[in-house]
Amino acid sequence: MKTINLMPLHQLIFKPCKNALLGVFALIWATCAQAEYGLAMGGTAKYGDGKQGFAYANPNAPKGGSLVMGSLGDFNTLNPYLLKGDKLPGLAELGDNFVFDTLMVESWDEPFAMYGLLASDIALAADKLSVTFTLNPQARFQNGDAVLAKDVVYTFNTLFKDEAATPLYRFYYADVKRVVAVDAQRVRFEFAKPNAELHLILGQIPIFSHKSFPLGFAKSANVLPIGSGPYRLARYEFGQLVEYQRRPDYWAQNLPIRKGFWNFDQVRFKVYRDPTAFTEALKAGKIDLTYENSAKNWSRAYANPSLAKRGLQMQSFAHKNNAGLQGYALNTRRAPLNDVKFRQALSLSFDFETINQQMFYGLYKRPYSYFTNSELAAEGMPSKAELAVLNPLRGQLPARVFEQAVPMPAKVSPQLGVRPNLLQARTLLLQAGYRYQNGRLIDKQGRPVSLEYLTNGKSHERAAGKWQRDLAKLGINLKIRLVDSAIYQKRLQAFDYDIITHVYAQSQSPGNEQMEMHSCASAKTPPSRNGNMVGSCEPAIDALLKRFEHFESREELIAVSQSLDRVLRHQYYVIPQWYSDEWRMVYWNKFEQPKTLPLYYGPTTWALMTWWQQH
């Protein structure tokens, strides 16, 4: 076993041996008995000496005060890890490091670097078929119990094996064969096969106490698991609010990686079901801060000079996040969406430019890749590195993957409008065997082509209206169906839809989560947050997905990601919608921010974790 010492943070930290690598991580100490605090993919961890906190947090930020957030929609469960139910506000916004600590935490300054939190060290077996975490003896749950190996085992088995849990973890950690408590402080994860990143992403598991669900997981919709994080649930009222209190006894508050974080004594989420009521509450000072994702609101709702005089601020913050892909996901489980030429024709019919100007005040850009805004996106013809990945699959892939540049979203001419694109789409439809009768597109069985766009958001309903009118010019009837969140989720679970809006959320370092997004196995599994909504099931794609388990460098990971991106885009599974490469935030002028912005971050998470109240 090769041990990577991660904590405690104030102890002596040694430099790694020259040229010593653990897979893609600069972290092997086999022969020189040296250790390092952080693990970074493809290089040395930026904060690897363990003596400094993160540069994007102010270690001297004062504690105190309160922050009031708004949350659209309601919640009906306190358990954030159940498959069913609308989740508790706050946990969705802040992820797992709010009420629940993880074994390790990720840096927002690096593509993929992890630093120890609950874990004091990590030991990867020489054959890479197991990893052992040693827990920090100081770690405590909110009830005062020590965080022990049995809690980690219980957490993992619950999330991984319980059918009532979200399937995300079953895909994410599919290569874990079993987890064993070696002793009270050590837990070992055993792998079915070597996996390049598995020992790191296991550090992202939210850990809760084995005492959390005395009635069983499935019967615990109204039970918040017992966590060890910096906040505790203070009170809640369904349909009204959720309130969290900062724990003065938080065990990790003096660790360098926690200095400057979690500065508010109280964080409250007020529930609103109507977006207009939400906006008015913000303007009235009932909400302190929000990330404004409505272009209309950003351009018009806060333009009153009296609001600025009272201290309402509007500010855009740049980011380098992998923007992933938001778009119209086409359910290929159903005809005619199982026809690639039909999907390509649909993609030509979407007029982003007009929608962006008329509805979004020109504030958005068009996403172009499953890894938009990152070096992982495919460009032009396949590179040498991509061909090394793709050539073994040449017989399983369409020739266009090798012979044509990767498809980019169709642009609409300002002078001619969408008509030239519709003419191209019409040609593709005729080539695919469709015909026209009395202005209607008729399929090969003689039936008029009709599709349904399913949504639970009024803004998406309005944006789809322009597309609906343009599809009608192609003879395609698009029905727009707006439903409430409960019905929407039920239909998604049953794959009962033609077209939905879906977001492929990506990290800077893609890995096992790609299986959930694109694999044949996930196509048959009721989807969670990042499920296979389009129903893609191709042997070549499954083969590419396996490459995310075994890579030797950052460069190889980039090539594999670009290859997957290229193959997916040639299949026209998703019609790209829009994205922004900046965060637009509206807040009352009673907060301070760290001087340094992180590179990769979410706006709400960043504000909640690192801002503080003016004193």
C-alpha cells in the first residue's frame, strides 16, 4: 500500500519525489516515504503544502449576521438522497458540504484537485484495486458522535444499494465491489477493476451517521440524515421556509481549507412558487441575494434608480466553468426521433439568434459542445490524439465522424432569417423518406408527424413558441405542454416524453458520471439529475465511456473527452439552446466579497460559502 498523507494540516508536509506519479496524480511516495496534503490531476496540487487556505476565501472574514435566500418551487422531503421528492432548499444550492462533510473537498482554482477533510490520509493499493481512507480522529457529527468507519460503510451501502436512493451513486461508483471497515478509523473500498479517478471521487461522498434512518431509508422522506457539516437544520415549514444555523462547535472550522468559509450565523431560504413574487421580494429587501438567470429581469426588473439608491447591486462575475450543454433533448426511444437525419433536420430549424435578441436581450451565447467553454470540446477535424482513441472503433462509428468536421449549431442569417436553414432541413427529411401532403410532413407509415415538448417552466414555454412556428413551416406539429413539477418528474421517470430541456452539467475533469449521461445501462434506468435523457445506446459510445476509467495523463483525458464529444455531436441527440460565460448576481449592499475570484465555481455556492456581512 502507498499512503498519501492528507491531514492534519499543520503537520510537516514533505515534497513528493521527483517524477513520482500515482496514475495521473503526482502523488507516489513508495520509495522515498514522503507525503503531500493535496492530490491534483496531471500535476502538483496548488495548495499542497497544507499551510494555506484557498486564495478565493478571506481567512479573516468575520463570522455573524444572516443571509436570506429565495427558493422557487416547494419541497416535500427532508432527505436529499431519495430518488423521489422535491429536495430541501439549501442542500440543492450548496451541495454536500453544508450539512454533510465529505471525505475530501475540491479546489475551485484547479481542474481537479482534492484536499482532505474527514479523511486524514488515503492509501491506494499497488494494484489500484482498493483504497483505504483513515478518518480524522477529531471529526464529529452534529450529535457529538465521532465519525467512524462504520458510518462511511453505512453511507456508501445506503446510497449505492438502496433502491429508494437516487441512482446517481450507482453509476458514479459502479466499479466499487465492496466497502469494508478495517477498524474504527479506517475504511477500505475494493474495486472490481482499476479506475483512474475512483479513489479520488470516492472522496466526494457525503457522509452521514449510521444512526440516521432507524426506520429504513425508504421510509425516511421526512428525516434529514445526521451530518458533520458546518450548519444544522434549525427549522422548516413546508411551502414557507427553511432555516439553517451555523454550528459554533463545527469540528473543522480551524482547518486551513475551512478558513474564511461559512461566515453567516444564519442562512434562511424563503419559498416562492411564482417567479414574479420572487423578484418582487428581492426588490422589497425580503431576499438578500440571488443569481439572476432571467435575461428579462436582468435587463428590466431592477432598472429603477430608487433601488440603486437603497443599495441594490447588480454585478457580473466571470468564470471559466465547463458550461456543459443545455438543450432540447430528443428521446430516441421513440420514432421519429430515433432517426439521425430527422434529428439533424430538427437542429437546423432552431433559430437561436432571433430568440436571443427578442427574448433574451442578446445576453446569451450558443453552446456548441457537451463541454462548452472548456478545452475538452472537440473542434474541426479529429486531431492525432483523438484518432488514437477513435480508430479502434472505426467499424462501429459513422464515416462522418472521421471525414467531416464536428457539427456546430446552425447559424441564422440576419438578412435571410431561418428560411435557408429550413430548406436544408426539408431536403434532409425528403432524403430520409418523409413526404409532404397538404403542407403536412408525412412519415413512412403515412402518418402526420407530431411531437410534444414537455416542460415545467413558463420561460421555456415562451422560448419554444418561436421554434413551434418554424417547425410548422416544415410541416411538423409541435405541441407545447406545460405541467407542474410533480407531473413533470413522473413523466421523466417513465421516459414519457418526446422533447425536454435538459442540462448536461459537467466538471473540469469528466469521469464516471459520463456513464450515467450516455451509457446503454443508464438508458434503461429511471433518470436522476444527469440521467440518459435521450436514450442513447451505442456500443461505440459505451466503449468510449470505458476510457474515462483508464487514462494516464490530463492530455489523454482531454483526447477521450473530445472524442466522446465528437461522436455525440454527430448523432444530433441534443439541440443546443443557450448559455452564459458569466454569473449575473443581484444583491443588497450589505455584504463583503473576497478580493480573488475562483476559476471554477457556482455563483450561489460561492456567495454562501465565502461572502460575509458588513460590520
